[in-house]
Amino acid sequence: MEKDTRNSVLGMDFFQDLTGEIDHPQPKDVEEIGARIGKIREQKGLSLQELSNLTGFDEKFLAEIESNVVQPQLGTLIKLSKALDSAFGRIVSGVGDRFFSVTRKNERRTVSRSSDHDGKQHLYSYKSLAPDVKGRHMEALVVQLEQAQIKDISVHEGEEFIFVLNGIVELHIADESFDLEPGDSVYYLSTTPHFIAAKSGRATILAVLYGG
């Protein structure tokens, strides 16, 4: 009988442990991101209006992020990190204190969720794979994508590498569209208009982001 390779890349099963569903985060996990943004903003001596002017984000939207009404998408976090002159990783998963990080499969942490700008549509959940490394410029994440009703195009600084682990991923980039299957990957400059979501149901990807 032919082996099912939908969750196996090139016949190898070592990615299988990455593809399990990501548990919904506890409220504390999500609140930490908004709290970190608010703390960094206050340390910089910036008001919400000033941060709004720097990012182009509505002041009300920024207030909802800091108060955990809206869970920001990764592209939004990259824009905020630029405006706040702060490392992207510091906002996503805090400040590390090590020169390297070995993360066992049962040690992944910093689970967060992201929603649309209205806070109504849950778009994806993610876990950071290397939050302990200080001064890092890349962020490695296991991301569980949801099917999206509204295609919210993202444009921001940086670069992204996506490797599909499980499910079918719908990618719209520039003027082209692709369905990515397990084992497929894409690398792009984040300044290229892009949208990524599960084609149907859920999909899991390994994402490496460089904030630039």
C-alpha cells in the first residue's frame, strides 16, 4: 500500500511533530504583545496619536491593540517595530538573553493569535521557535493558518520565507495566485503586496520573518 505523504515531506516524517494543531492561547499570552507595544511606546515618549502619524494606523486601532481588543497581524507588528525603533522579535516574543537557542518540540511557547482590523475574524495562531536569542533579526514561527473570508493584502518592510507543512495554502502575491501544498515554499520581499491563508479549513506553515 502506498504511504500517505500529505503530512510527509519527500517521504520523511521529521516535520510531523510540527503540524499538530496549535492550542488557543491563554489570555495572558495574547495580552503580553499589546502590553509590550504599549510599554515600548511609553518608553519612547510617544502618544498614540504620534504613533498613528508614524505608522498610518488609526489611533483607535492602536489603542485596541494595546488593550487586547484586536490581536495584530505579523505585518502590523513589523510596521510597529519600525516606528518604535524596536526589534521585531522583542514585540513578538520578548527580549532574549542567550546567544543560541535549542527548542524541543514540547518547549515551544509564546502562542499568539492574529485577527483582522475589526478583531472579528481569527486569521492565524503562531508559536515562536527561538525567543531566547538576544539581538536576533529573524523570527522563526510555526503558524496555523485559517481560511479567510476577506483578503487583507499586506505590505511592509522585511523578507519572508514560508514552507508548507500541512494543508493547502492560498497565496496571492503581486498579480499572481498560487496554491501551495506540503513541501512547497516561497521566499519574497515583504514590500511586495501579499496575502496568505488556508485554502480551506486550516493549514500549518513554518515561517521565517526578517523585519529588515
